[in-house]
Amino acid sequence: MAKKPAGESDEVRLKNKISVQAQGDTKRSGDPAARSLRKRLKRVQRKRRALSLRKKHAAGKQPETKS
């Protein structure tokens, strides 16, 4: 598996692809490719939110340390 460049995340790329497709044709709401892109975007967003929630819970309720 090749490493991805650190330039932009999957979420940003998917949002860009969806917006480009939306500009092209508004009548293609039933397009399987567009639906697939939207589903992938939602999956990536769910994964990001779950990760942030896990990190938040793992941190616990410790007060912040001043440095």
C-alpha cells in the first residue's frame, strides 16, 4: 500500500469531487457514482468523528496541566 501525500485528506478530496459533479449535472441525483461518492464521504466523516470521540474519552477528566 502506497503512502498518500499529506496535502489533503480523503474527506476534502471527496467533498471536492462531489461539488464538481453537482456543478456538472443537477439531474443526476440518481447517479450510482455520485451516490457512491456521498456514501464514502459519510463513512469518512463517521470515522473521523468516532476517532475524536475515542480520543476524548481516553483523555479522561483530568484537569489540564499548565506549562
